[in-house]
Amino acid sequence: MQTIRMLAAVLCLLTLAMAAEAKPEFLDVLTSTYKPYSQALAARGCANCHVSNSDLGMNPFGKQVKQALHASGGLKLTAAILKSVEGQASNPGDISNIDKIQQGLAPGAPKPAPPGSKPAVSETKSEIKIPFVPSNGFHPAIVHFPIALFLAGIFLDFLGLVRNNKSLLLAGWYNLVMAAVTALGGVTSGLFAFWIMKMPLDSVKTHLILAAVGTVIMWILVGLRAGKHENMSKSLRAIYIVVALIGAGIIAYAGHIGGILAGTA
């Protein structure tokens, strides 16, 4: 019976970890701001602000939106930010962004070349192609393991402490160790994915920093816990709990930002 309860708790935490990755936001804001043209915008996906759905370099419209976002001092795209750049032309001598949207055109698309002229060549290199490797570098398939294992470890530790159950504390320890080990794979696969997709560093910097800090915290907890388990002193246990809660918050927010990045991919 106890084993069944433990398995149920772990499955529940796995579900929570999957939910830690937020739903895409940028495209949702774009389509909700321009509802009459949402179908064309949604079909275009990342290519509204990026070079293409596979090449995540910013197109001229994306650069305008990014600058307006930074100027606003916020991290979240809003309708007001989009409205502030809709009257601009993403290319010299071109029609405005809102005119393009209303005509069903990509706002960041280059101005059509005159008949008979050579088409402009994009300066942005295309996505790196590696046989049998998806553009995400298997990152989504790997990163949820450390998240789920870490949350499960914290939960089992808390339950074992409350019940004074050595088996639960030991189970929490194994989850924590596996979380720390697989977190290395999560960070590595993330770096690999950003390299393949050629995402700008400033767009992923916060996510990378939080992921790295979360991984370091996991290993700090492993160091605090190693060889002690139920024999930790009260002061050490208090430090362990505080660090674990901070780590959980950082990892959750890293997952939130990762969800936003997935929405722009």
C-alpha cells in the first residue's frame, strides 16, 4: 500500500512538472491584438517575428518589437507594444506593419523586388541541420526528467520528515541525485538546441542562467544531504529546506521562460 502511495505521488509530481512549462504567449498576444487577421498570423507562426519557423534570427519586424519591449522595461509582450510599432515600416520605403498585416502579408517580409531584379539574399544563415536530430536537440524530451525528479525528491523528503520514515527519506535522496545528474543533460541539450536553432543569446540568457543556477542548487543539496539522510541536524535540515524551496522556485520560473521560448520557436 505504501509503495502504491509513493508511485501515485511521483506520478502527480510528474504531471505538475510538465505543467511548469508555460503555454506560448507571444503569438497569442499577436493574434488577439489583430483578431480580424489572426488566422493568417497564426498560420505563419514564428515567421511573424523571426526569419522563418526554423531560423529564429529576428526579422526587421521582430527587431522593432524587441526594441519596443526593451523600451517598455517589461518582459511580457502586450498589445500596447505591438500598437507602438504597427505604424512603422519594417523595411525602408515599404508600407507600414499594420498595412502588411491587413493585407495578409508577413509584417517583417522584405519589400517585393521590382520585376526583373534579383531577389535579395538573407544575411541570416539558416538553421543547422544534423541528420536524425530535431531542431530542439531533444531538449524537451530530456529537461522534464530533472524537474520531475527534483520535485518528487522534495515531496518525498518532506513526507519522510513528517512521518519520520527512513524509506521515504531514502527515496527522496535517490530522486534528488538522479535530478542533479539529469539536470546536466537538460542544460547540455538546451545549449545544443539553441546552437542548432541559432537563437539570439539575449533571448535565451535569462533561461540559461536560471537553469544553470537550478542545477547548481541541486548539487548543493546533494552535498548537504550526502551520508546524512535522517541524521541531519535541525539547523542543517532548515538550511536544506530553504535552499530546496528556492531551487524549486527558480526551476519553475526557468520552465515558465522555457515555455515562452517554445512559443516563439
